[in-house]
Amino acid sequence: MFLYRFLLSLAAPLFALRLWRDGADTRRERLGGHGPDRITQHQRLWIHAASNGELTSARPLIEALLNADARLDLVITCNSETGKELARGWHLPRTDIRSAPLDYRWVLRRFMANWSPDALVVVENELWPNRMAMMHGSGRAVMIVSARLSERSAKMWNRLPALRDQVLSAISLISAQDNATRDRFLTLGAAPETVGRVVNLKLRAGPAVTAPEDAAAMRAAFPPGKVFLAASTHEGEDGAILLGFERALAQDPDLRLILAPRHPRRAPEIIKQITRMRLPFAARSQGQSPRNAAVYLADTLGEMALWYGLADWVFVGGSLVDKGGHTPFEPAQFGCAILHGPHLSNFAEGYNALMGADASVMVQSADDIARALHELDQPTRAAMAARANAAIAGMTQGDTLAPLLRDIGRLTGNSSLT
């Protein structure tokens, strides 16, 4: 832990620069200030979800907690402004939304003094050592729900055994989102009694909702049945996607590509690739209309549901390069035909279920992408989407949130949840 805290102190100037760029309210929240809007004499849970995807997946659990205990208060923290806006748009009762505090001890002492959270519930994989150690050290439970741990992350933690052991010892409950993650936590040394039932919250979240006016305006700008979305792409994937799309475009000039990089900061390098290929394009961040563009660069955050709602084919990024792949569940919920590369370790069980049901197509090259866009016509895409939803439904059959609520209730002493 000493090494981690030393490195964190070295990073302080970078955090200070980021805080300087933030607005005053966000800066205050990141430094642990700005306490609750109301006083409660009952429990308050701290729920942390990094951004939109984690928040969306956690919504059924959040609503179940609030419904189970009419006196329970929540403070939800996230790392992004778009995440905060998403959660505020739900208009949940007895819930405050804030930016996550930085992982400095003095900041966390301030946050904990202001909010007095009775427990910390982390969604997926934000394992901040100081945050977890201080909650645990003050006798408050730390729970990881829908936990996700990739092979790469597990190897990283194994290279830091002292920090790994301190983090694991602070955790009261690990509810993994798949069997592979559960096994990785056990291999790392998590106490078996802390490893609970596998519950994948992403399988329970409904499709994210976009503003009707945004969806209608965008739908009018794209030809129906002709939209290919490359979602959450990483460096090394855009070239093959653009080349495959270009080849398909030669056969069908009505095709359109929405290219949504995982990190919008990569937009300039993607624009260079598109320009070299002389493809007409427009960029979302610049407010340009997609109407006459073969390629629409969706270089913004928090709008993936809008793009899924327009798409007929979806390539799921992080899978042509070795990033483990992103979730297939959201595009399946929107009825899209799913394409993906071979690197799928982050959601291996989900992809295995889809491939076993002939509900997705693996692509490994530009030629594969062009072929899929040509061969997967509307009836074929509809049949794939139906099989995908059936496969996902089979993964959740007989599974409910009740055991997870009971575990949270047991660890917080809240009988309303048990």
C-alpha cells in the first residue's frame, strides 16, 4: 500500500490539472465536499459505478434496494459527467448523485464524514485501494457486484502481491458476473466465504433510452436497413472496419457506417484514416449532419444507445485486437446482428452462448466484414437477433436479484433486504 500511495502522490499534479479544468461543483465533489441534500437517520449506501454502462446495468439493483427499504438512502458516485446526467434523469427517490472522490486518504475522510455511508457497493471493477481500505477499516462492508476481472487485470494484481492481498482482505462480498471472474478472484486469493453467487447485472438491464427527438432526427438522416455500427472500437481496429465497409459500399452505395471509438480522443487519427480513403464523412462532435456522409464519426460519450437504436449490424469493439471484447448484451437488446472478432475473454460466457446459438458472426479481417455486410440481409439479421435474445434469456432463467439483496442486507444488518 505504501508504494501505491507514493505513486498516487506523484500523480497529484495531473489530478490537480484535471480538477482545474472541471467546473467548481465537480471539483468540490471530487475533493470529497458537497454533502447530502437531506439528513437521514437511517442507512445510506454508497454505490459506485464508473460510467453509463455500469450505471445502466446497476439500475435494476438500485431500484430493488430502494423498493425493499422505504427508508434507505443512496449516494451514487461515478467518474463522468455523462454518467451523472444519466442517473439524475432516472429521478430516483432518496438518491444523491455525485462525482466520485479521488483516492486520496484526506479526500476520502472528508467524503465519509460528509456522507457517513454504511457500506460501499462497487459495480463491476473499480477497485480503488484507499477507498476500499478506509471503508473496511472503519467497519463498513465493501461489496463488488457484477464483478468483472479480466485475465490481464488478474495478472497485473498478481504482480503486486502486497497491494492485492490488502485489497482482497477489504472485500466482504464478491458477486461475479461470470464463472471465469469468480475463479480468477479465488485464484488471486479471495477468501472463499466472500465469493457469492454469480449475478450478471448486464443481463437484467433493459435497453437504454434516448430522447425521442434525437432518435427521430438521426433516423431521418440514415437509410433504413443500411446502417453498420462499429461500437467501442480500439486502436488497430478502425482500419479493417473502414476497409471492409469500403468494399461493401462498392456493392451497395446506400450503406452507412457509424464509427464510435471507445475513446473519443482518438478522433483525429481516425479522421486521418477516413480522409486517406477519400470517404465522405461527418463528425458528431462538430455538429455536422450525417445525411450525405458515408461515415459518421460518433466521437462523443454517453450516446451509444442512440447508435444502437439506428444500427442493423453491430461490430463489437475490443475484439479484433486483444482487449477482451465489450458487452454483446446491449446490441442484442436492440435487435442488431452482432459481429465480433476472436478476442472475447471479458464476456466469454455470453459470446459462447451466442456463437452456440448461431446468433453472432466472428470476423477477423476486412474481407470478413465486407462479406458479413453483404450476406446478412434483413431476414437473416432478424433471425440472428431472435436467437441472440433467446440465448441471453436462457442465461438468466430462474435467476433473480433476491440472493444478492439478501447478501447486502446481511452484511449491512438491514433486515428489510433479507
